[in-house]
Amino acid sequence: MNKKPIGILGGTFDPIHYGHLRLAEEMLELAGLQQIRFIPTGNPPHRDTPQVPAKHRSQMVQLAIADQPAFVLDEREVKRTAKCYTIHTLQELRAELGKDQPLCLLMGGDAFLQLHTWHEWEKILGLAHIVVGFRPGFTLEERIHSATPALQQHYQQRLCDVNYLSQHAFGGIAELAIPKLEISATLIRARVAENRTIRYLLPAVVANYIYQHNLYTPC
Ligand code: ATP
């Protein structure tokens, strides 16, 4: 089998910024993905409720990815009323896309090292590959000792190269060296609240949307 994988990038996107977009663009290229689905989370199980409603976070993702045809907004989690977990989203995608379609769950290194806190995380590799973006010269191999023994074992058993991702539908953990931009949604929310500039941290269309809808300003 050799089929271009579909990437899945979940996040609160509160708001989406260039850190997310560069991560996705680099992974699209380095992992040879055919598409990346951006899936804003509705009701995140293991973090504080996002500051703005899902409809705004979704709309900002749509605006940010409009000029990249390989990026697609997938609103299934924001439409779900029940608590949503990544494992359920992957089960749905696997059922829709068939057993042979390679799926890659994309994440930053920080997110990967917390994977053991995710609901039914050990089942994820039975549905998708995991592709982790790590800073060049700062590898996952060096950081993995800080993970739980179970996660370390998964990492050691499943580590693969990028070719594996298109040859198998699920089950590999690949690590890609991706320069990390020092941008976070937390930083952007804080700057808006303090009336400081957010220019060049995120697409101008998203910044305009934030100002038009008075998002992240103290009530
Ligand atoms: P917050 O600051 O609110 O915690 P965030 O900016 O970290 O948010 P998330 O929506 O939590 O954004 O992140 C979604 C995914 O994007 C995660 O896998 C995370 O590791 C990755 N990510 C976030 N910011 C960056 C960045 N600057 N560079 C690379 N990856 C990033």
C-alpha cells in the first residue's frame, strides 16, 4: 500500500495563530500529506473552557486557512453536544474514510508528552499514526524520559520514518524537526486584553475578526 495520509490537527484554536499554521504547513510537506483537517474542539475534557464560543473559534480557523486548499475545517467536535474526546473523532474518521486510508494525528512535542492524560490514549495508535513536531536539535528522544513508562514504551515500539506513514494506515509514531514559533494562543489573548499589538502573530484576517467581535477583551 502507498497512499498519501490525511493529517488531523485538533486544538482549541482560541485563537488560531501562525504557530499552528506553520506546524501544519511543515507537516504537510515533510510527511507528504494530501490534506490536513483542522478540528476545533468543542468542550475540551482536560483544560479550561475556551474563552470564546466554538462558533467564533471555528470561524477564525476558516478565515486563517482559506488560501491553502490542502487545509480543511472539520466542525464535527464543535457540533457535538456530548463531551468530546479525540479517540471518538478518530473512530468516526476511520469509519468514514475506510480501513486503508492512512491517518496522521498531528501535534506539537508538548502535547505528545502529555498524551497519557488523554481519554483512552492507548487506543489511538490502533486508529491513526501520531506525528510529532519537535524543535530541530531538541528531539523527542531526549525528552521522552520525562514521559510515563507506558508512553515511553509506546514510543520505543512504534517509532517509524515518514515512509511508513503512507505504507500503513495507522500505528506509527514519527517525529519531524519543525522550527517552533514562540507564539501561543495564551500570549495572543493576554496581549489583546492589555490592548497591545498582535500584528504578525496571526493572519491579519483573524486579528480583524477578533477586533470586530470584541473577543478577548475584559468585560
Ligand atoms: P493555549 O496557549 O491556549 O494553550 P495553544 O496556542 O498552545 O493554546 P492549542 O490549540 O492548544 O494552541 O494547540 C493545538 C496544537 O498546536 C497542539 O498540538 C500544540 O502542540 C500545537 N501548537 C500550538 N502552538 C504551537 C507553536 N507555536 N508551534 C508549534 N506547535 C504549536
